Amino acid sequence: MPDEVVICDDLSTDGTIDLLTELAAKAPFAVRILENPVRLGSNKNFERALGACTGDLIYICDQDDFWLPEKIATMTQYMSHHSDTQVAFCDAWVTDEYLKNHQSRVWEAVRFNAIAQARWHSGESMEVLLDGNRMMGCASVIRRSFLKYVLPIPADLPGDYIYDGWIALVAAACNAVSYINKPLQLYRTHVQQQVGVRPVEAQQAILLRDRFTRHRARKLAPLQQKQGQLTKLNQLLAERLPADVPGFQMLHRRLAHFIMRSSLPPNRLKRLGPVLGSLQRGNYQRYADESANWYAPYLAVLGDILE
């Protein structure tokens, strides 16, 4: 049982406040209701709720999921036995809107598979999370003492990152985020979800002939976008964390790789040195999509040299 429940209402219009008032009168724990005077949006709403919590361990909860009875006890026990862990997250069963048909797991949908978990165990949680967020906020627990690094949540997070991806990255930079390999809640899916569990969209295949025919600006655009996102994340994290946290080395290595790829000179001969050097260091293989063919890194090398 929790010590308190803190609920931040972002100007809902469905009678939520009345239901919360009723809950507060009956619950065997403290229920604190915060009403926003203006609509903050989900990131800042979670920020306000997190900042208002007083317990040592904070469990983030969405309004439409169902926690299994053992969730809090299991995750609390894990945190008590792993003092270096500042953030932890569990898996969940994916269900329909009626909490039925829980046959698949969230981690399958977000590709937190055996390969990603092995990399995580080897100390590469930052690398895994820079490939895409694996942690749902509603399945996480965070130490209140760690909030000083997390809050306020930046208003200008790049790409698809939202509050939970930011929390995970901050913790990963400090090598302080862990996972609990158990489904401890039911993750409800319905048409009104803000995020939800959706399959990764397939990227358009780049054929060998495309390497010689497509305009260079088209080839560089996604690389420049990736560089911009990494640059912004590096800036935001550097404002919060000491320069010697372990995750920065991985972030800087990845950023340097995409800076190189997105700024290669027009002269193809002058591209050979930086491209082949990065290949030798294993960067093309390291940053290839895990679902790509084995030859995808070498196709990228060929494109960087020829296009």
C-alpha cells in the first residue's frame, strides 16, 4: 500500500475531481489533489506531480492502467536491495481497453529484447536508450533524491522524447537505471491514448542504385536530423549532470559519428579517411538498426563514400 497518492489534474472535464474527492474521503492513505489553474500538458503535469511527492520512492502512474497487487512490494524490495539504482522499470502485459487478452508484453513492442538486455547488462544502457526509449513512465519507480537531476523536465526535448524518456536518459547517463524482468501491470490500449504501444514504422529501403542517383541533400537530411537531436540531448544533459558521468562517453562517441557522417566533404577521396576510420572503430556496426541486415553497416559506408 502506498503512503500517499498525489494526483495532478490538468483541467479535466470528465468529473475527475469529484471522483478524486470521493477517493480521498475513503482511502486508507493520504490523497493529495492538485488542480492546475492553466493546462500544462502531460510533461509539465507529470513534473508538477513528481515535485509534490514526499516519499522516498515515487511510482509514476497513468490514469488508464491496472497494477498487479505485487507491483509496489516487488519494486520496493528491488530498490532496497540495489542502492545504486536511482530509477527502475518493469514490464507489462498489453491488454485491450477492458483489460482482457493479455498475451503480449510491452517490452516486445518496444524491442527491449534479449540483445538489448545483454547490452544493458554490459553497461550500455545509454546506448540502448539512445536507440529508442524502452522505459514507460507508468512502469517506473524513481528515488525522490534523484529528482534534482530530472526536474524541471525540459520544454524542448528533441524528437519523440517525452518525460519518461528524459528520466531514463538522465539515469542512464549516471549508469543508475535498472529493469525488473517481470510484467507487474496491465497496459491498457485504446484509441484515445497519447502514446500507446505501436509497431515501429518500417523505414524506406535504400537500394544500391539509390546510392548513385539520389540527391545528396536527401541522403544527408536524416543524418543531420539525428545529429541535431543528439546535440540537443547532450546540451540538456550537460546542464544537469557532472561531466564525468559514464554515459557521456557513449553519447559523445555517437554524436561524433553522426557529425562526421553529416558533414563529409564533397570530394569523395577526402571521405575515405574518416569513413574507414569510423568503420574500423566499429561505429557503423554499433549504430546500425538492430533489425537491419548484416550488411547494412557496409551499405552505409558505401553510401557515405560514394553519394
